[in-house]
Amino acid sequence: MIFKTILIKYGEIAIKGKNRHLFEDALVSRIVHALRDVEGEFHVYKEQGRIYIDCNETYDYDETIQALQYVFGIVGICPVMKVEEAGLRQLGNDVIAFLEHVYETHQQTFKVVTRRARKSYPIESMEVNCELGGRILEAFPEMKVDVHDPEITLHVEIREKIYIYSKIIPGQGGMPVGTNGKAMLLLSGGIDSPVAGYMISKRGVRLDATYFHAPPYTSERAKQKVVDLAQQVARYSGPINLHVVNFTDIQLYIYDKCPHDELTIIMRRYMMKIAEHFAKERGDHALITGESIGQVASQTMQSLAATNEVCTLPVFRPVIGFDKQEIVSIAERIGTYETSILPFEDCCTIFVAKHPVTKPNLNAIKRSERKLDEKIDELVQTAIETTEIIRVE
């Protein structure tokens, strides 16, 4: 294995000024966490604005790359050949060996891009480019130089060591998880909320989650579906504390006492109250939902305002301006779509009204909620006290 080191490239961390080291340290920590179950031994460290992973002889290359592709904050994964101090002739030999090892054929177009971060190196970047390009043409006469659209871009970074690479494997981008606080995700079994969790986590936010379960109207398979979705999101976000709330008695009470066209809004308001309770217990700074304007009756501007009214924490909706196909495309890319479309109903779809109100009047909603005064506080407290908390890795 020629690649005993992996160079990690990051994006917006580079513009963090005096706090940059904090974001770099967080990214190093996330990389260490991502590699903890991968075969091999790894040393992750930062040096001169770069993060490197030194790997032992027996590490699993494919599994390592795959694990790194789930880490927010990484924009590029570069398997590199690391060489010691080398004069230009020896560096040319190393480049030839690199191309022989990495590419089965040698008929491609190429260009050489040298970055001389160590200014004490006696040869300037352009001279290195020219010399190495000439050596490549001597060794592989069928290769051609193309500086505009090459098939191979050979990168040479001259730092304390010299790093040679030609592949930049895309990462997730974003910010390392844990650098921007915590939030509570209202997680259902649908397509939208896992995508919302992924997107907010990509901005460096740790996730907790709340799921509203309604046995016997929703099955254990519906609950397992949500656990599976949480596991899929947790590949990117890190561990999630999933709060499984038994919402059946609250829903039945609302169904019995309130106008049926207001059911969805009133149930949603109580979901937000309960989720906010757990968010405050966990020290979370916001609630996250998968709502998109106009997608269903409970997601009109008036409906969203009515559900927001019960919250004191901010409510973030990362997919608010997306249409369904845009959300589906992200779900397919992150691996949650196939689980989300499994035919196990959640509590929202079981108790949906035939003709829900789309422009709820907040005063009317509050008048309807007063019909619940006799038992609702007791039911909410029972739901909170009987909530099951599942640690999802």
C-alpha cells in the first residue's frame, strides 16, 4: 500500500481567524471518533494548516475512506504518498513510482501543481512543475500535458515532508459537529425530518431527537423505523439521544374534545411543548423540524406561526424552502430515503383530519385548547415521565 498517509482538506474552517484552532481540534476529534471501529491503527494530527492521518501497514483503505466521508468539516480526502526531504531528481523518481503504482495505464493527459509551503526549499514551484513534467514525459511518452482540462492533476505539496497525490475524494463539507451547539430534532418516520437533522448537523450542531409514538395505532415496526432513521442520521451527526414519547392518550383526548379540522395544529402544538421540555433538559438551544412551506395543511405560514407560538426556544426549519423532490434527492444521497418510505404509519398520519384547517386563527385554537384543561396537563406529565430514551450510535 503506497498510501500510508491521508491528507484532510477543510473549507470554511480556514477563515475562522483566532478561533481556527478550536475548529481544527474539533475536526480532529470527529475524525478519531469516525475511525474508532475501522480496521487499522491511525494517528490523526494537524500541521501547518493541514490535518493528516498516518495509517499502519494493515489498515483497511476502503473502509477508512468511507468512514471519513461521513465526517462534517471535511471537503477533500487525499490519499498521499509521503516522502522525506528530496532533491529534484529524487522527487522525480518518487513521482514516477507514484504514477506507476496508482495508474494501470499511462496514456492520460496531465499537469503538475506544486505548492511550496516550505519556502526554504531551494527550488521554486514553477521550476518544480517543469522539471517533474519533463520527467513524466520521459518515463511515459504516451502521456500528454494539458494545463486546462487534464485527466490527472498531480499535486506536490512541499512542507516539512513532501506529499504527492492525484485524487481528491469529496467529503461532506460543513462544520465539525459540536462547534455550534445542540438542538432537538422532532423526528418522524417520514422523508423530511431526517434530512432536516442532517442539514442542521452539517452546520456543526449536535442532535438530540424526539419521536411521538401512538401504540396500538402505530406498531413497534414504526418505532423501529424511526430508530433506524436516527441511526442513519447519527452516522453523520454522532450519537443521538432519541426520546420516544407515548402520545396516544394525548391524541385521543384532543380527538375527543377539539374540532377535528384543528386536530393537526393542536396536536402539533403539544408535540412542540413536549419536545421543548426535553430540549431544555438536555441543554439544547433550538428545536428542529422538517417542515416545508405549503407541503401539507399543517405547514402553511399561518399553521407554522400557530405551532411556533407555544415555544420559547427558536424553531429552525432547514428544508423550509425546498420542494419535495429536492428533499427526496438529499434523502437518497444520505441513505435515509429507502427507510423513510417503508409503509409503517406514524402518529401524525393516523390521526389526520379529512379537511384540516389551513389558515388557523390562533385565538380560535386557544379557545379549543381550553376544552382540554381538565386532563391535558396530567396527560402531558405522564407522557414525559414514561418517555423511553434510546442512545442511538
